[in-house]
Amino acid sequence: MNVFIVYFSGTGNSEAIARGYERALVKAGHQVMSASIENLDKIPEHDFLIVGGPIYAGNMPDKLINWIRTKIPAHAIDKKAIVFSTSAGLLNANGVKSIGRKLMKKGYSLVDAAIFEMPRNFYIDQYDPTPEAIQKQQFERAAVDIVNSVRKMDLDTVVDMTQSVIMIDLLADVFRWMAKSLGKSFQITEQCIGCGKCEKNCPEHNINYIEKRFSNKCMMCTRCIHNCPVNAISYKEKHIDQYRVHYEI
């Protein structure tokens, strides 16, 4: 089967899950392609689709939701899909419902809506980082859950995605505007070595590292903080312990 995996990942957790799906699918004998929405303007031909991303304030990022709305063609015939999300907690991880509903409207049958509890990478203003021992457990559990998810591809059972997601999508829209305001608290400090990595990797092109300036398009993915090679980006004048994906699925 020709499987295409498309995802958005802020600091690496969702990309790690996408790579985990890719390895499990190749091992099962499928042909697999994968790409981030940041590098993809048109979805290629496929027999089976997997879509995933992180949870921001209860839903997937507005950036991913709009990509699904505009870039995936309607009228999929006899095609199935899996949706996955990554989140530091499972209670309000509603993004799979939002994305699943949109894929269903485009003609896909959803065979799985997988929610992966992953290490916390959003602790810039509150919360605590996930302890290393728990991070390891989470990645090990994710590897098992991915294999179980892949096994559902051949089943006739489909996930019910008929409920309305209007209020869920409202969360993403509200957070999009909140993020613009919250993003004003980022600063490039004197530790900056001028590598330009933050500007190059920002998904919203929100950073000018030469002028050490942030614009008003921030989506609060915190990629700039966690990917800076010298931890030169602060939030509310505080340096944040950086998160890195340490394990492979």
C-alpha cells in the first residue's frame, strides 16, 4: 500500500511519531512517504493517509487545521486514514476529532485516532519539564501504540467522527490570537552568535535575528527556544531549559 504521512511538529515530538509510523509501515511492507506541511504545497497520490500534529490549548495548531482544509482534495474514494496527536496530557487532546472530522468530510474513512502522551515542551511560563525517566517510558509506549495503530489499517472498523467540532476549532482560533500577544515576550539575548537558525526554522517567519526582533505572527510553538544552539532566546527575560527529543521510535 502507498502510504503518505503529513504532519506539523513544533519541537520534535510529532515528527518523532511520524518517523515511528514510517518505520513501522516500512517493516510491514508498505511504501511510505512523509513530509511536514512546511515543505509541502500539494499532497501526492496515496492509498492511505496519516495526519498528525501537537496539541495547543486543546486542539491542533490553526496552521495545521487550515492546511488540511485547503491542501487535501475532497472526494477521496475508498481511502482510509489515521489521525494522531501529541500532547503532554490526554484529557483535552481534542485535535484528532477536529482533523478526523475534516478528513471524513473529504471522503476518508478513519480507522484510528491515536493520542500520544509525550514529554512536555511547553513550560516557558508555568508547568515543569517531564523527568527524563518518564520521557523514556513515553517513547517506549509510543512505539507499542504505533504498531497497534498500524494493525488497524486492514480492519473494517472505522472511528465515529460525526460530532460537531465547531467549539473545538474555536479553541484553535482563539489560541492563534493569544499566541500573537504571548509571542511579544520572546527576546534574543546577548548570547546570540548570529547563526540565523531561529529565523530560518520559524514556521511563521516571525523572527529577524539580525535586528533581534520578533514580529506579531508567533504561534507559540517554542521551536526557537528549544532549537537555539546556545539557548539565546528568553521568555519574559527568563532563560528556559531546552527540550530535545532524545529517543527514537
